[in-house]
Amino acid sequence: MYSDWEQALVRITQEAMANSLKHASARRFEVVLQFEEKGLTLQLRDDGVGFVKAAENTGEVTATSSGLGIPGMEERCRALGGKLSIVSQAGKGTAIQVIAPASTCRRRWFW
């Protein structure tokens, strides 16, 4: 049986990869999962086209600024006491970071 965090991390990774394939024309997608004392950190990065927040032409986005499944990813994190952040710039790809505090997740080895 998988924990709520394990399920959330898999779903978030799937959504990010689907967005990367469908929208970003990425050639590379990187997944880094780190266990630390403060908790767990998941970093997802692609080298795709990136995207720009429509309301502002700053090149940086917040997790709720697009309709690419990002609000669902953010809600999964928030419901479990975690945090999701996204940085994207047109032409420079997208980076997503998920932080799961140690108080809400447990370290478990899969190998």
C-alpha cells in the first residue's frame, strides 16, 4: 500500500511529464528525488519552450496561473501539508519543485 505522499508524487510527476510532452517540445526531462532531515524534495525540470504568465509578461509563473493541470498538482501538495513551486521562462524550460515536510511523510526505500 502506497502512502498519500507516494501517490501524490507519482501523479505530479506524471502530470509534469505529460505537460512537457504535450506542450513544451522538450528533449530532456529530469527527475531528482532527495530525502533530507527536513523532508523530501522532488525536482522536475525540462528543456522545453517554457511558458509565460498571460496577465504579466514577466516570464515567471505561479502554480495557479495556467490551465495545464498545475492547479491539481498544487492542490495535491497543499492537501498533504507540502509546497509546490514552478519557475518557467519562455525559451528556457520549466522547473517544478515539491517539498514534503518530514512531519507529513516518511522515508521509505523503494530499492
